[in-house]
Amino acid sequence: MRVKTDADKQFDTPNIHSTMNEREKIVRAALFDKIIEANRPVFPDEIEEKDKKSIIKTLAEKDLVVFREDGAITGAYPVSALPTRHKVQLKDGRSFYAMCAIDSLGIAYDFDQDILISSSCRKCDTPVSIEIKGGRISQLTPSTTYALHVDIRKYKDWASTC
């Protein structure tokens, strides 16, 4: 077994799930479902979960929910209610946008299913396709695609690093 060095530890990033209690996870999942179903920004009153307003407020304080000026939710990290360059297709047939490129990769874990990502390079606009099956990248086009790791703890707006 390999022991982590200090150099390795600099790349450890917080696990979003470890920052939430069970009720927060349930409300966050309800937000995902409502945004995907509506295919638009949604208002907190559209969510049918108990104690939703206080929990959504807590999720926002944890930077896991984004609002428009009128109070509509435009994103429940990592799901975007607004179009982005990162479209995700779930194995169950639903599709939606991810907030950023790296977020789209994590969606396979948030939804616990295989996914297909259709995106494009932020710098050169080259189309990128990534298929994740069984928690692993099974297809990557172009094969030269890569991601850079950024320490998100240094940024309030995580999406600015994608």
C-alpha cells in the first residue's frame, strides 16, 4: 500500500457529499430531478420536500445552489438549469447540462449510472465526447483529451476553473 506524501495531499479536494447531511442530500437530489424535468430554472416552491426553504438556503451557503435575481434556482451543483457547453445524457434517458467540464465527469457518481458527455474544449472549441460506464471512462474522443487539476479550495466560484 502506498502512503500519501505531502505532495499528494495538496491534490486532495473536499468531497461534496461529506459536506451535507441526509436531508440536504435528499433536497439536492429533488432539485436535480426538478431542474431536469422542467428543463429550466425552478423556484424553491416547486420542490415538494419538507423543510425545503431552510435546506435550500443551507445548500446555497455551501455554494451548492445558484439563484437568479428573481429567486429562481439556475443550478444545483453540478446540474445547470441553463445551457452550457457540457451536455450529459444519463443511461435512464434523461439529459441536461453540467455547470462545467469537470462537474460533468462527477455526474456518473451523483446519479449512480452510466453517462455520455458531449462537450467542447473551452480553448479551441473541438468537440469532446466521454462515455463513463461502471464508474470508468470507457470511450474518449478525441483520445488526446485531458483535464488539468485545480485546487478548488482556492476559488469561491469553482466553475471559473473549468
